[in-house]
Amino acid sequence: MKRSITLFVLALLSVALMAQEKASDKEMILKTIDKAYVQGLQNVKDIANIEKGFHPGFNLLGVDQNNHLTKFPIYTWYDIVKIREAAGEKPEIETTAKFPLVDITGSAALVKVELYKEGKMIFTDYLSLYKFEEGWRIVAKIYHRM
């Protein structure tokens, strides 16, 4: 009987720890997306936070007017941000975000991001992340423009 109770308690603790780790991962993922993507790329244009949150191998994938898959690597985004930063450009309207889906399996995650300007949804993005030694990093994006 003691053994059954001990095993039951250990199982409960294990489940609680896994749930806590998953919650912690979710917080870190959302923080990464907010700092690197929403604030870093959309609003503040902060290269340091962008570099922390995006993996150097990141690609934005899209479909052009000819129905061809396009790839836009992160370094091209860096170049655009640096040019705008040097010109002193800031966004006229702040972008806000909602995160209706965060799905985490081990060291992989998928986050649905809804981007808004002036209360109007402008994009739905799907960001893929991997957990590296230094933390969660965004590795890919696909999107739908409203």
C-alpha cells in the first residue's frame, strides 16, 4: 500500500513539474516573440533583440503572385531595419499582437500570431520556434495578409 501511494505521489509530482516546465516554456516563447518580432521588427526596430530572438537560419516563406514559393532570410530584414534606424524612421502606428495558439512539443513550438494596427487585424502569422541552448528562437514564418 505504501508503495502504491508513493508511486501515485511521484506520478503527480512528475505531471506537475512537466506542466510547470511547459508553462515556463510558453512564457519564454511569448517573451521571445514579443521582444524580437512584435517590438523588435514591427515597432521599435531593435537589432539586438531581433538577433537574440531569431535564428540566423530563419526564413519567411510566402507565395508570390505567380504561385511560387518565396524565401526571405532574416539578414534581409536586418538590412531594412538598419536603413530605417539610420534614417530615424519609427512606425507611425504601433502594431499589437494576440497569440491565440501556442503549441509546444518538447523543443519545438508553433505560435499563431495575429497582428493588429488601430484595432484592425492586418496579418495572421505562424511562427515556428526551436529551443536551443541559449533559449527559444524563431526559425520560420508563414503568413496570411488580411
